Amino acid sequence: MNYIIGTKEQCEFYNAHVTELKKYNGVTMKWAEAKKHPTKDLWSIVEEPTIPVYDESELLIEGLEGVEVIERLLEDWTIDELELI
């Protein structure tokens, strides 16, 4: 499973893009929820396998310039906010 890392706006844009293409209607009304990094100003969202952001290094979705796609989130994404206190 790949994850897209970018701004909140980019992750929400990708979510809206996938939701529109998949035409969710019923129990599921959108693709996924963007998640904020616990300590950095970064956001992530799961990449839908049939709607990739990049093919090789070519950007496929306008508006997502500069996002990073990674295979899995690093451990620092799963830090419990209580651990930061």
C-alpha cells in the first residue's frame, strides 16, 4: 500500500479526485481521510491502487506537483500524541 505525502490541500485534492472517479455512493462517500503528521507540517493519504499519482517519474494528476509517494509510513507517523507530552 502506497501513501501520498504532501500538504493538507494536496491530500484533500487527491481524496476528492479519487472520490469523483470512483463515484462512491452509499455507506462510503469518499476515498479516505487525510492524516496529519504528529510533529511536522505534513499530511498523508493512502494512494488508491488504480489511481496513481505518478507513472515512473511522470506526474499523472495535475495539482499534485511536489507530493511524495512512499510504500509505507515511517514510524514517526504513528507516534501517539500523548507520547509528545
